[in-house]
Amino acid sequence: MSINVAVIILFTLFHLVDIQAAPSSSRPKNISFDVFDQKTDTSSLKFQGDSTIVSGALQITPDTISNPDLLINKFGRVFYSEPFKLWSSSDDNVHASFNSSFLINLHRQPNWNAGEGLAFLIAPDISIPAASFGQWLGLTNASTNGNQSNRIVAIEFDTEKQDDYDPDDNHIGLNINSVISNKTVSLGVHNITLSPQGSTNHSVWVQYNGSSKLMEVYMGKQGEPKPDKPLLSETINLKDYVNQQSYFGFAASTGNNTEIELHCVLKWSLEVDDLKEESDSISLKIGLGVGVPAGVILLVLFGVLYVKKRRRKGRSDEESNVFDKSLSWLPEMPKEFKYKEIKKATNNFHESMRLGEGGFGIVYKGILNIKDDNTATEIAVKQFSRDRIKGKDDFLAELTIIYRLRHKHLSLCEGWCYDKGKLLLLYDFMPNGSLDKHLYEASNHNTLNWERRYKILADVASALRYLHNEYDQKVVHRDLKASNILLDSDYNARLSDFGLARAIDDGRSSYAELGLAGVPGTRGYVAPECFHTGRATPESDVFGFGAVMLEVVCGRSPVTGIDHHQHLYSLVDWVWMLYREGKIQEAVDERLGNEYVVDEAERLLLLGLACSHPIASERPQAQAICQIIGGTMSAPHVPPFKPTFTWPLMDAPSSSTTQSTVNSAATLSSKGFSATNMGDE
């Protein structure tokens, strides 16, 4: 083993000499988005705050016209996922030049207000300051504005005048670590209105000359050629203000008006010089030339130390080695922690730290330094408690799904541990616990008002759209229920518990085709076709979401029967009956009293019924669900009588298949199921 390592190191050293002996070069690094696609572009773009992709455009703040109340005090950022090197370490005078062009639309309806604005941004990391809505443009906030530690430079497109520092409500500006611009240019005299009443697209060119340190901004209406003269021109040494490795993207915000502009980026291209450093190749060559004997000795010593270390640390358990190999191929793995660190963080897994228990293990609260800045952070630790072999399979299944998932409404995996047969996953801690506790525990009833319920469903729908349409593979959650929806301190929802989730390749329709058939899930949330086909699909996830939607609006569990006029109904059948009788509003949780929006409640109830349709192909998809909740699409048509479930056709049925179907139906019938109520069990 040590010889192989030595050979690899020697080969690497000589390879490095060859590379570094070459002269440095500077070539452009390009990115280009002619249209933004949810399926292909979410891996190369990072979204923060309220940003997303809708209708082929970056929506830096929410995209909704029919429900402008959802636009109040929003803020977002979108970055290209990789940083760019902006200056040379070896030569202060060598800076990267860049050119960026983009097409923006700051749309507002007639009689809507303008505000607040959008910005092209260079920032040190992929994050967004809290509470950066309103005048802060998603760039800073009341406590960080003007701080040199911000390390940001931005070109703002401002549509709301701040009396203290803005010239008007229609200008561009160069911002350094602050929303107070170092230089502004009013656009009215140039016949440009950033946010007219109606829809106007504007082309923007931002270019920086690394030699002269000159920043220039050009602007015109879509279809017009690039102007001869820039609107804004300013000398700025970026090295003084931004990090050497910085991210490019956009930020925007809205204020507290109910009817306010949308902030869209329809196209974006960026070209940045790719700086190659002069290295210490001369000293490395000399070192290799006169120090080869010493190098060989060092390599031998390294090999001996490596073998000793492996023997000291070596695991005699062959199963552990197999497990480690299963993880080694995963790129971008979350951080690995030592068992003793997690044991200390959870007070030796004390009962007082216990948050709950599920089918895959026990969850504890812990306090741990998960980052390198020695900052204590609250975490949730899932300890897998099933038998070793099955528990390991569950652990790997969850880890291989979640380790690359990145969405603001999905639980974020912060780390993992496998030590001495113990399997642990570390998540963000959600201080408000799970949704079901707020629905059914008496002490929490008053915390879940209508606004929060509506927002929670919108959050989960957004997460479902990401899993089904925007991630690089389709991911089927398979256990979507209220107890798997967690709430942070502001009651923002995060979908959690991916122990049953599976990724589906584009060429397949369900996890059953991967040899993973079965009917996992929770009674009341499992789609009826799953009992027959053994398949989970995006459509069965939608069924589970429909059950959650009815549960949240009605405040009733889909598992418990409802006694109505001496008849026992499932939740979905009860709501469908009220809808047929024209009394669907009676389904709204009576604990809300009159403190809810009637139109919104009816929209969610109809959508919940549509998602609960017994026939999978009739259910809306996640994209449409988000649009309906957001108010950009009308509520779906729902038939007055609940349709009858029909068995899906099987491929190339045989006599054995037919007999199996009959046996399955007989078994279900013996358990009290019918073709129309299978989804309730």
C-alpha cells in the first residue's frame, strides 16, 4: 500500500512541475443562459431568500400578479455556483477583466407601485443578509450597511427613492459595501424608465477593464444595439473591496406596499478572464534536481508512517471497510464527525435531548461546532436504531439522496458519522418542531394561524417542485406527511426524512423499475395505485401532498375517520361530500373561526381534492400546484362526485399477473378497503 502511495505522490510531483513550468496565461471563462431552465440550471445556480426560476426567467423576488400580497417585504439573491478569481496573488497590477450582459424586466401592473430595485452583484460567498428587504435591495441590512467586511460591489437599478441618499426613483448606481451609492446616474434624461407601468425589457452591459480598473455600465431597450457611450463610468480597484475569489449574481427586494414590481432576469452571459498564476516552479525544479535522494527517503518514511497509521487506526471489521467504500465515491459529501463529538453534543444522548422517534431511529437535539469558526450551533441528530445491516442500508439510502439536495425548504444535512456500528446524520435544528404537533397538540393550537398555514403549504409545494422537476434527477419522497414537515423559528417549512426517498433516472417512471418495489409510507398518505403496483411515483407524492393540504386546512388527520350524520368518512371523502353539497367552507378548521381568507381556503381545498384524485394521471403536477397556490393559475376543476379508482393496466399481463391482481383485491377487500377508499389506509 505504501509503495503505491509513494508512486502516486512522485507522479503527482513531476506532473505538477510540468504544469507549473508552463508560462502563465489568461483566457476568458464563459457562462451563458439564453433561457433559465428549472431542470438543467438549478445545479449551476444558487438561490437565496425568495428567488427561484419561473417561466424561463430568474425571479429574484416572487413572481405573482394575481396575489400581490405575497410580494410584501421580499428579498432574494441568485449566484452562479462557482467563484471567479479576480486578481493575481503574485502581481498587484494583474486583475481579471470581465464582461456581463443581461436582460431585465422590472414589471408592474397598472396602478402598482414601483420598488424597491434590482442589483448586479459581486459577493464573497453564496449567502444573503437577513431582513435585507425594502431599501436594502437584498445587499445589506440595517446592521451591516456600510461595513467593510461585506466585501461586495454592486450595480443597482433603483426604483424607490430614499430621501436620505437617492437622487430619484429611477436611477442606477455603483454600490460598495452599502446601498448608499458611490456614484449615481438618473435615467429620466436618457429616456429610460426602469419600472414602467406595463412590461419593458432592458438590455444591460456591465464591463470591467482589469488594466485600467474602469467599470462601465451601458443600457438600452431590448433589441437596441449597445450604446456608444456608457451611462455610468467609474474607476475602481476591485482588490480593495471584494475577495480574490468572488461570486457573480443578482439581488433584489420589495418593500411594504401590497402591489409592487416584479424583478426578473430573462438572459445572462458572463465572461471573466481566467488568471493563471506564476508559480514557484524554479524552486521546485531545483528541489527535485538536487534533493531527489532526500525526496526518496521522505517518501519511504511517509510509506512507513502511513502503514503504521493504518494499523493503528485499522478497522478489523470487514463490514466497516465495505461501508466506507460505499461512501468514498460520493462527491461533495457533508462533513464527517467523530462519534465522541456527537455524544458530547447530545449530553450522551440524554433523554432530555430527545426530539422524537420514527421508523428509522431516534432524533436528538445537540449543540455542536459544525463549522470551523468555533460557533456553537443547534443541530438535530438522527441515530439509526434498526439492526446493523438494515440500518446501514437505510443510512446509505438517505445519505445518497440528501447529500447534494440544496433547497431552502428541504432539511439541510450538515454532517454524518459512522463509528463502532453507530450510524448518525446531522441536520439543521428546527426550533418549532413538526407540523403535526402544531395541528394537534393543544398547547400549539394558537400558533398556526391562517397566514402561516398557507405559507407552509406554499413552502412544501416549492420543495416538491424542486424534487420532481428542478433537481438533476427526479426524487420521489415516498413519505410526505405532516410529521415530516419541520418548522423553523419563523414557521418556514422544510420537508425532511428522506429515509424512504429514491432518485429516479429520466428514463424510468418509478422506483419499482429499480428493483425497489414495495408499499412503504404511512396510512392515509399513500396513493391507492401503490397498493396494486407497488410503485411510488411523482404522482403518488402529489397524493400525499393532497392529504397534507386537506389536513392543514381542515385541522383533521387523514388517518382518523370523521363521524358525520352517523356515517364514518375519511378526510378526503368528507371534504368531497361537503363540496358536492356546496358547503365546502364547513371543512375549514373551526379553531380558525373567521380568521381566514375565504377564497384562499376554497382554492386550497379544491387543490387538495384534485391532488387526492384516485386516478394518478388526473392529479396536477408540482409545477401547477405551485402556480395555483401562488395565485398565477386558477383553482382546478373538481368533479362533484369522487371518481372511482380503477386498476392501472400492467405491462404484458399474464395469467399469473391476473391472478395476483385478483388476490390483491381480495386481500384489500378483506381488510375493509374498497376501490374508492384505498388512499385512506
